[in-house]
Amino acid sequence: MSNTVDVSKLTFVQLNKIRAYLKKMIELGGSDLHVKANSVIRARINGNIVQFAGEILAKDDALTFAKELLKGRFGEFIEKKELDLVYPFDERNRFRVNIFFQMDGISAVFRVIPVNIPTIEELYFPDVVRSFTQKERGLVLVTGVTGSGKSTTLAALINEINKTKKKHIITIEDPIEFVHKDKGCIINQRSVGQDTLSFGNALRAALREDPDIILVGEMRDRETINLALHAADTGHLVFSTLHTLDAKETINRIIATFPTDEQNRVRTSLAGVIEGIISQRLIPTIDGGRRAALEVLVRTPTIEKLIMENRDYEIRDFIEKGKEHYHSQSFDQSILELYNEGIITKEKAKDYATSASDLELKMSGLSSGQNSNSPSNENKEIKIDKSDDIFDLK
């Protein structure tokens, strides 16, 4: 397989076919388009994978599509076997793309990047989330599984600072998703691979670039974690993400990244700089959309002590106990509120709860007339269609 592409010989027929699917997915409000060699095209709509009516994408056509999409970066793709990029569809729509090899050939996933950066209010987040934008220093982490909205939350936090403060913000991302325009702040956005060689290189350089706030797209390795902790400890406000389920796992993951003889040092450092952890789960709503349930850890003397003393197993209990005074909240407290407000069904609440049995006990304590007896809450859930083969591009 040749690593070079003669762009002048490309017809872009296959890419244009994929663009048609992207257009249809945008119209349907989908979040991800899945392109796979020897398979039909599928999309994620309201959290569910559904397939478009249409022909199977042949293995050779998938290879041609990769060349048309990547052009001069095709050689890099052949070498690395996977590649991240941003694909500008038109003036209003952009996609984050991961293209990769798999046993049947080439696959790609296109994820919608909203052009308009949502506000904290538009995401229906509690006020405690905004409080993290008021911090002058420390570490704030946004966690959750892939597709849980971490990038959107970070963008909303940076947007809030951009509107309300006069600071210098540096973002280090792979790739850049939300594009921020300077408002009150100066914002320098750097893409790994294009503007810098690595997160580590960019973080080291950032400390010499007079930043107030540093956003690290992901704390992927020991070096990045070390540098982020150092930046937070030296007077900067650092935002980043991890692919962890909740605050307890986040703390464990960070510390476990290091050798045993370094873990006490890291635990002490983390306890000293952590300001908050926002963990997210996207839950399907009654009206056919999705809403984020949030676990929010807020730094308190007790939380700091628990981290220092390796009592991470007690963190969830103290998050719940701190709801009234510190406005922290557990997942189950957040999910119960969504259920009480009639936003999600009882079934979905239990599906996404940390402890379904405990949540059900709390639900059973609701007074009569609330949602525990509401047939609409139990049974109503808008579905796209009973058939998976529902989308026809003809």
C-alpha cells in the first residue's frame, strides 16, 4: 500500500457519499457517524446506534475514502494506524474524526462538534459548577466515559471565564474541538501534532508563556499528570479530563499511574491542589433527548484529609453529606433530582444509578402525587422508530 497520495487524481466520490450521510445525521440531531469497511453506515441518534438504508461500503472504497479525507496526512495514517483530526463540514458544522484500521479494513467515527459553545445554564448544570471558574489556582477535573460530554463541559467553563474575566488561557488539545474567540481573555489554543509535539512539551512551554489558566485536553500519562499537578501547585488554574467513572476512581487512577515509591508524594500533591471533580453520565430523557447527571466533588478540609489518608472509599459518602453546605452531590442525588423533575423515567434512573437499590428506596419515600406513581414517567420514552433500517438517502 502506497503511503503517498496524488491529490490531483482523487475524485472525492467516496468522501461525497459520506458527506451525504453526515448531512442527514445533522438533520436528525445525531452525535456520531460510524463508517466501516464491508458494512453499512450507522449513526448514533439520541444515544442509540441505528443504521442508514444504503449500500455496504466496500473495503477498497473505504481505503479510497481515507485517501480523500486525509490527503497529505494519509502517509501518517499508514504509519500510526489511527489518526485524530477535525473535519470542517461547512461554515456551521465541524466534526472530530478518529480514523483507524480494523480487521475488515478502515473505519472512521465522526463526532459532531457544536459550533455554538453552550453556557453553563444551557447545560442545566448546578451553580457549583460555575464556582470552579472563580478559582485562582488549583486543579479541576472533568471525567466520564467516552461520549459523556466532557469536552462540552470544559468548553462551557472556558467560555464562562472568557466572558467574565481578563485572563490568559492556554489550551492544549488533541485535536482542537471548540474554537474560542478572544472576549475578555486572551486564548491561545494549541493542537497536539500540529502546533506542538506532545502534551508534555506544550505544558512545559506553557509555564513560560504567562498563563493564568491552562486547559489540558486529557491527562494521558505520568508526565502530563506530573506537569499538571506542578502547574496547579505553582499558582495556575488547570482544567483537564480523565476517562474515569467518578471522583473516587479518578483519584485512584491518578495515584496508580505512578510507581509505588512515588504514590505518597502524588497523593499529597493531589490533595493539596484538587479544587473539584465533575463526573458525568448522559441519561436519555423522556422527551427523546439526553441530560447529564453530575457527581460533583468540592474541595473541603475533610475531602483533603480523606485523599491524604488513603480513605478514598469514604469520598462518596462525604460528597453526599456536603450537599447542603458545600453544594457537592453524588450521582444518585443528581439522578434523583432529574427523576423528581419529570425529566427521566424511573427505569432510566435505576439504569444509570450508582446503587439502583438505594435509589429505589429514596424514590419510594416520595410523597403521593409525585413522579413515583406517574404512568408518563414510567412508560413514556420517545423512540426514533421501531425499525433500525429507517434512514433512506434517496
